[in-house]
Amino acid sequence: MKFQANRDVFSEAVSFAVKLLPQRTTLPILSGVLIEASGDGLTLSSFDYEVSSQTQITADVEEPGRVLVSGRLLSDIANRLPNAPVRFYTEDTHIIVTAGSAKFTLLNMPVEEYPSLPVVGEQSGLLKSDDFSAAIAQVAVAASRDDVTPVITGVQLEISNNSLSLVATDRYRVAVRNIDWDSGTSDIGTATALVPAKTLQEIGKTFGNSGTISVAITNTDDRELIAFRADKKTVTSLLIKGNFPPVKRLFPESVENYAVINTADLIEATRRVSLVLEREAALRFTFTIDGVTLEAIGSEQAQASESIDALLTGTDTVVSLKPQFLLDGLGAVHSEYVRISFTKTDNPNKPGPVLITSQSSKDQPGSDDYKYLLQPNLLLR
């Protein structure tokens, strides 16, 4: 194999190919990046049996071939090569990479032992990349990070008619966002796909400025996977097996008791007052006609409180919320104001979930169809 490529193009391609590989793997062969050179240019791929990445770039190929090389090492080298064309060729069992006066000699891994990449099925639909990327960022924050229950470490994608719903939960909160879905000529109708949240977040970052993303959901006898394609890049991911909990039914149809607050003011006040809290402790929020008061009873050495403006509709309400969970929801509301709605339960000592939605102005609800439901802590007496 022998080829020459633009240094920045090659570096970006290698970085993309290895981005989703785990930092550590029990099979060293899976830490490699597969490089295939042909008359059409270069194809760079990686695969660890759960996630695969593949991209194509142009290059001046003198000798076609197929090699496997340590992915992260090649990525580190490519990122630091001098600003000159990259020459890449093989010599016996080694790979030579040069740029300017810099030269690296790498070991050629046994390419014949590398697994075959997943086969992607026909396109299921299309998404606007900016909407999809924003929706992932809003929803994935609510996914569980506890691998003990894998089914809630993912984001559930629910396709219905011309809409895609993204749903995530960690038992303490639920986040939902709906965006447009173009099924094109596909007859997929309705479908669900439970995608690992970490993988989906990387996909959102990678394809955020791609214009349109092609999505393919493939079900075969031995595996279920989803593929995302754009800009000559493809990422596939195995789906998480199991039944995602029916958390969307927890959202109330309407709430009469709510407060509208400036989003930035509430974020800053929450960050300040929570400074004195011990880990996992909650803040008390008291909503009245005069505004909202935040109180933190940290320890004997430190306490804090602050009041900010709030427009309350309904009765005075007191709730106790974990500050980081609240900040996650507020950070996902991309609007100047936020509406915090208070649901009720049959037990007066057990507050209902708090619903967080966007508010375009003090008296006008937002239109982005984002909802974040947070379970309060029991109030401290």
C-alpha cells in the first residue's frame, strides 16, 4: 500500500474513525483502525462489535491495499504531524508515516483477524442534523449512568408517522423531545430503537452540522442495529435489548399551578445557593406571589438563601429539588424564560413531579416540544 493525503483531511478522518472506540479493550485487534486504499480514495473504519465508524476521503493512491494499525496511536501522530502532505506506505510488516521531515514506523496489525463490519440495511428515514443534535443534547442528560440496569442507559427513539420522539430516564427524571422525521419512500411506519446514550451523544456532535442525516434501522436474526450516515461518514450501533419503561405516560396533560422564571437568573441562583450543600443534598424552593426563595441548609458552618422574581399562577408551593438535576433541565431549555409546573399526588406529604418546559416570554409558552419531568425529594421538616 502507498498513498499521499492532505494532512488535515487525513487527521480528521482518523480522529473520527477512533472516536467511539473504548479506551481499553480485552481484544487488542479491536483497537485498530482499518485503512483501505483503492482508486476511489481511502476508507477508514473501526469496529468493536458494538459500535462501528467508517469514513471516506480522497487521496492520491499509488498502490492499493488494506492494512490495520493501532487507532489511537495513529490518531495522536496524525494530529501532531507538521503541516505537509502525509505519505503512508508499507515495508514488510511495518507501516511508514511521513510528513515533512517527520517519520514514524508503526507495526502492521494482522488484518486477516479483523472482524467484518456490520451490513447496513436500507434507509428508514431522514433527519435535520441540527434539530437531531439539539434534541440529543437535551434528552441524553437524563439517561442513567448506572450499568446495572442497561435498559435505562440508553435513549429511546420512537418513530411514528412524521415525528421522532427521543426519551430518556434514570428513574429520578424523564426528558422528552419531539422532532420532525421524514420517512421518504420507506414503509417503516412506527418503530423503536434503544441506543446507548454515550454513543448517541457522540453522533450528535459528529453530525451536528451535516444538514441531513440518513438513518437505517436493521433487524437481522442475530443483531439489531441502527446506522447514521452523512458527509461520507457512517456510524452504526447495536441496540440495547430490553423493554424501555413507559415513562411518557407520567407526563400530565395539563397543569394549573406553575411559575415562570428567567432561566439565567434561576440557573445562577441555584449555583450560588447550592455551594453550601453537602453532596446529594437538595435545595428548598418556595414559590409565592412575591417570587421564589431558594434555601440551602448545608451544615452548622454554612447556610444560604436567595430570592428572585417569579410569576406564579395558582397556589403557593414548596418543593425540594436536587440542584444538579434541576440545572440539567434548565440547561436544556433553550429559551429566555422557563415554566416550572407543579403536579399533585393523593398524599399531601409526597409532592408530585415538577415539569420543566420552555417559555418564550413571561406569558407565552415555548414551541420546541421539550419536556423534563423531575421527581422532588421529600421535604425536610
